Amino acid sequence: MGNSVTETASNNQISQQTKAQNTFSTAMIISGIRCAFTYVIFPVLAPILGVASGVGSGIGLAASIIGIVANLYSIKRFHAAGHIYRWHMTTLNISVIGLLSALMVMDLTSLF
């Protein structure tokens, strides 16, 4: 009986760590998509398609906010799971949040 409780606790811990890793991956994908739009799609394709320049900044601003929230959630998940690499991931997430914040400020200045 004691072994079953240990296995259940171990499986729960593994599940929590897997969820934390998946959340981190999602946050990085969102941040990557935002950068692709900012540096590839809008500068290259927007003029070809005749899309207004302010549209890129507006979408970039929204994507930055979503990316920051996703990174904050990733930090929360890693710490809640007690993941072995939680501080490494926290450092990486905070770095991405810093970059997204800088891009957000650039988008705000181009909009106003």
C-alpha cells in the first residue's frame, strides 16, 4: 500500500513537471511568432500587400502582452512543480520578458 502512494505522488510530480515544460514551450513559441511577425512578415510582406504600417505595431503590441503573460505563467508552473531547473527557466523567461517589454515600448512609440 505504501508503494502505491509513493508511485501516485511520483506520477503527479512528473505530470506537474511535464505541464511546466509544455507551458514553457508554448511561451517560447508565442514569443518566436511575435518576432517572426515583427522582423520578417510585416517588414517584407506588409508593403507588398499594401497593409498599413501601424497594423504591424498593433499586432506586435498584442503579441508582446500575450507573450509576457505566457512567460509569467511558465515561471509559475515551474515553481509550482518544484522542477529541478526552475531557476534556469526563470532566468530565461525573465530575459524573454525583458526583450518583449523593449519591443512593446518600441511598438507603443511607433503607434503614438
